[in-house]
Amino acid sequence: QLWRFDITNGANAAGLVAGGVLASLGAKDEGTPTMANTRRLYASPDVALIEPVGGYSFLNVAIGSGYRGHPLNTEVEDRLYSFRDYHPFTPMSQDDYDAWDVVLDADMTDITGDIEAVIAEGASGWKLDLPNSGEKVLAPARTLNNTVYFTSYEPGTTIEEDVDDPCATSIGTGTNRLYAI
């Protein structure tokens, strides 16, 4: 889940902090989640102010999923998310947060087949499925000059002679990638 909090310095205790969930991108909101949808968000989000010419400014919140506790897991279908917060300079009240429609995975524009897709103004953001089996994001993304950079790790394969021995897995021989979107 992605949360946002607005802190108003000098306010009384009741009005000091307002906040809530802006997006729920894992399996929390599914009635019966599958293992493939149990994405975990361990790395801190990358937050960057984007000011498109002639458009509305927004905070781009980029975060990738990856099962850090089990880096060899290949069942989870991990993704990179780029959520858009269109209130970068306006504090929201607790009533605003309480009325917020939480953005779900299905609300994000899927750019997996077209990384040059045009994201509509006002859209919740985009998501990119990582294309390789077991590929996951284990470190924070970084945004520079309107480009989101992130690294991924794809685990190596298991040595066939001894699949029950966790030491027989070639964990150090996986593949690392750098993406720039």
C-alpha cells in the first residue's frame, strides 16, 4: 500500500496530521489472492515532482515489488508501479483522505506491451510487468530528468542433481538488469 500524510506545523493535536492509503497494489483487497498476486513492496518509494509543459504538476511515486525474503521465488508476478499524486502542493484534510477512492492495481495503465504508451492526463499512473520468471525489484527506483530508473534481479537456476539442497541453487549467478522508462 502507498500512504500519504500531511503534517501541519503549529496545528493543534487533532489537526496536526491527516493521512490515508492512496493506493493498494498488492493482494490485500482481493477476496482470494493467488500467489502470483501477492506482491511485496520492500524498497522505499521514489518520489519526484513532474511538471509537464501545459499540464498539471504531479508527484510521481515509483516503487517496484519483489519478495526480498525469498529472492529465488518464481511464483510471484512482480511489477514496477508509477503512481501519480495530483495534489503535490495542496495539503489534504482528513475528510479528503476518508473520501479518497483507493487506487487498485487494475486502475493503473498497463504499459507492459508498450513502454512508450501515452498515459492520459489525470490517470492514476502506470504499471510494468517484469517479463522474466522470478524477476523482481529489490532496490529503490530513482527518477532523473523525467526518466524512472530501476534495477531488477532474476534468480539463477537450480542445479538438477540436488534440487532439495538450497545450497545447490546458483543464487549468485542470477541476472541483474537496469531499466530506464
